[in-house]
Amino acid sequence: MIKKLRGMRYASNYNEASMISQERTLQQLKKLWTNLKQTQRELLTKEKQARFATSGGPPPPEINIDPDIATIAPHLMTTAPVIFTSNMTESEIDGK
């Protein structure tokens, strides 16, 4: 119940802003936020793929990470821990 009230407060704050010309529902704002995060994840994935790609191809695309999203959701910018890689020795694998 508290989350719903908090969400409704965010929607009303958004709709009361002077530069907003069309009101949005809470569901529309949630979908917008989901889409923004997904776009940033896709950009980060493309950047990582370009770093690991073989040479000789076109230059990697320029990645424009939105600093506001990076501040609000910093977990998007972190990578998963590497548990195993193909470069590990048998003793390193046995130690894990």
C-alpha cells in the first residue's frame, strides 16, 4: 500500500511540473523508466561486445550513457563477477 501511495505521489509530482503538457499515469511513468533502463543496458552490452570483437571491422559505435540514469541506477553500470574464464589454470579452477 505504501509503495502504491509513493508511486502516486511521484506521478502527481511529475504531472504538476510546469514543463509537462500532457499528464501521465503511474503505469506510463513506470514503463518509461523500464524502457530507459533497458536502452542503457543495451548500449552497455553493445559497448562490451565491441570491446571483445576481433579487429578489422568498423570502429565501435559511440556509446552515450545517460548520466542521470547512471546516477539513479548505478547497478546497471556494474558487471557480473567472473567466476570462471577460459584463461584459468587447473589449480585456479580447483581453488574455486
